[in-house]
Amino acid sequence: MADMAVQSDVMEAAGPYDRAKALSAFKLGDLTFYWITRISAISVLLILGGIILSLIVGAWPAMKEYGFAFLWTQRWAPSADPPVLGALGPIYGTLITSVIAMLIAIPVGIGIAVFLTELCPQVLRRPIGIAIELLAGIPSIIYGMWGFFVLGPFLANTFQPFMIRIFEGVPVLGAVFAGPPSYLSLFNAALILAIMVLPFITAISVDVFKTVPPVLKEAAYGMGCTTWEGRSQRRDPLHPRRGDRRHHACARPRPRRDHGSDLHHRQLVPDLVVDLRAGHHDLGGDR
């Protein structure tokens, strides 16, 4: 009993000191973590600002020589006297191919994600998921060369003549698909970009769909909902549709930053044409 009393007195005497020391250690750790995370967040903004600044410095001679009019000038004639350099064509080609790529990739990516999370047999989920994720590891230059030498000729010789025959005489669509087939086209470039962003849209969509609690799925099916109704009509705070808009934004930057596949569309259309098959043979050099 005497030993226990002595130990109790020692613990009471040491208690306040140890508590203050522990709180001080926790405070130091929290403060260190706070500043590390803050510096990391600020560094992202500094890097982005540095990239923008370096682009402005690199482009300043052209901006000084041609002014901001090069942004909306269509003609590209570097061998003219004086040279005429217009960026409107490349900007137009980049925006159009990116929009078409997202129109193709978003429905396909969401469809694959729904299949993997709702319908795919358990045995096939992992192999299919790995196969799709492997697409993200392929360098963009490989996509560009494959599209240039394999996909482009196939579309020009097979797909495009078929679409021309199908939509001939149809308003709007007839104008979109009119013209001679080409293996260097906006549609070909957009298709390559869609394949490039597909793994990102699929992966993020799968993660978003997995946030839906299983009990809500079981409740929907228990009430007699079909698979389509259970997938499309659930309303809950974690509904995947709340994340759909964000994962589209995560996938969009790749077609704008990867230049390997831009063998198709960086040199496409200084002519602002509606024809999705208009290619670099429509450009010409000096005009």
C-alpha cells in the first residue's frame, strides 16, 4: 500500500509537467504540418505563375513584332514579305478537337465505369480495369504515330466514305461529313485525343460511383428498380452525378497539354472549316 501511495504521489507530481510537454509536442507537430501543407499549396501557384511568366517572356518578341492581332489572324504565311503569322487556325483546331474528343470520351468513359461497377462479372473487373489503365501509360507520341500511320488511313479508306454515303443530302450532317476523305482531319485527331483521355475519365468515374453506399443500391433493387433505374435515378448526398462535372474537368487538360498526338491537329486548319475531315492539305503555306 505504501508503494502504491508513493507511486501515486509521483504520478500526480509529474502529471502537469508531462501534459504540458505532450501538448507542446503536439502543437509543434501541428504547426509544422500546417506550414508544410501551406508551402506546398503556395508552391503550386508559384510554379504556375513561373510557367505563365516564361511563356510571356518567350512569346514577347512575336507579340512585340505582330501585336495581339496574331491571335485572331487566320493567315499563316511565314515566307511572305513581310511574314504573316496567324494563330487563329491552330487555336480553332485545338478547341474543336478537344470539344469533339470530350463528346466522345465522356459517354464512353462513364459507360465503362458503370459496367465495371454494376454489371461486370467479378472475375473480369480487374483484367478490364488494368487494360484500360494501361492506356494512360502510353506516351502521346505513340498515339500520334499510330493515328497517323494506322488509324488515319483506315478511317480515310473505310469509315469516311461510308459516312459520306450515309449522310449525303442530310441537312447539317451532310455539310459536316461532306468533302473528300482525308487521313489528316479534325475527326481523326479528336478520336485519338478521346482514346488518350478515356482512362482518366473511366478511373475517376469508377471512384465516384464507388462512393455510393451499397445499402442505397440494395434498397433501390429491393423496391423493384431495374438496374437502369437503380443506376440513373438514385438521389442521395453522395450521388455520383455530383462528381461527374469535376472528373470531366480532371480529364480535359491532357488533350491540351500532350503534343505527340497533335501531329494531326497542330497543323490542321488555319482555314476555319466546318468539315470535320478537313486536314492539313487544305492549309497551303502562303496565301
